Amino acid sequence: MMKKIFQIILGVVIVALCYVIYKQISTPISFNKELDARKAQVIDRIKDIRTAERAFKSKYQRFTGTFDSLENFILNDTLELERKIVDEDDSVAMAMLKKSGRKNIEKFKVAVIDTIFSPKKLTAEDVKNLRFIPGTDNVEYTLAAGIITTESKVVIPVVECRAHYLTFLDTVAYRQEVINQIDDEVNNFNRYPGVKFGSMESGNNEAGNWE
């Protein structure tokens, strides 16, 4: 009888140990898959934010630090572009244009939303959702913009947009893994624990930390 009980207990212990070993192996693998998938979504959207900020700067020579003004710019503003009037290989057309005293360039305006994301097409609803980090309950990206003076006394506009790991990773299912990921980014690689582009401390051409 005692032998039978011992065998049952031993069997339970073996099953428990197998489960622990399985979790130790499978959890990091599933976490890395989750990390890659969620980061990809966050990066895809933050790239659109960066595109919009760069377009804003091309028109106003500065960045904007609020999503309200960025959204209004995308939905309601225009950009002035240039195009050639005639094909430069068309000698007859070029001769007539030269005779008229006109340059082979004309300016035209186009709605911001219709041009800056090309070939991607964003709807008005997509634009309104740009501020929200994918996979969250409407948590916004952190956005800031300003002006700094470099060491060489050059005044430049700067912008920074970021999403911390804590805002878009599953801290319930992967609590320890998220802690380890943040610690690794900060202490071993000395970089922001999340997704970001730009910097409020220096001009870095709006570089993304995923690039």
C-alpha cells in the first residue's frame, strides 16, 4: 500500500517537474513572439506619426508637440508641390515654353492626407487613431517637440515620440519577462525600453530606435 502511494506521489512530482521545465522553455519563446508582434504594430503606427511630423516641419519649419494639431494638419491642411509643365525631352514644347518666358515648373496644392502616406492610404478614422498605441485601451504615444541650440550654436527644431514597453506588453502573463526586457535595454544596451523616434536632447533626423 505504501509503495503504491509512493509511486503516485513520485508520478505527481515527475509531472510537476516536467511542467516547470516546459514553462521555463516555452514562456521565453512565446514572450519573444509576443514582443515581436506587438512591437511591429507599434512601429508601423509610429512611422506614420513621424511621416506626418516631417511633413508638418516641411511647411512650418518646426514640429508640433500635440496630436490635436498634428491631426488637424493631416485632415485639413495642404502642401504646395511642384511639377514640370512639359516633358523636357519634347523639344518643340520646350522651345515654345522658353519663348513664352515661363519656367518649366508649376506649383500646385494637394491635401496632406492624400500625399504624405503614399502609397499607403489612411482614412480620417485612421488619422484620429494615430495617437493611440496599438493593443492598448486608448493609451497615447508620448509626443513632444521644441527648439534646441546645438554646441555649434545652431538653433534646430526637435521632436520625440515614444511608447514604453509597459504600455503595450502583457505585464500579467509575462511580468518577469517584461521586467527582464526593460532591465536589459536600460542597463546592458543603454537605450530606451520601448519604441521611439527622435530626441529632445539632440537633432538626430528623427531616427527610430528600431532602425
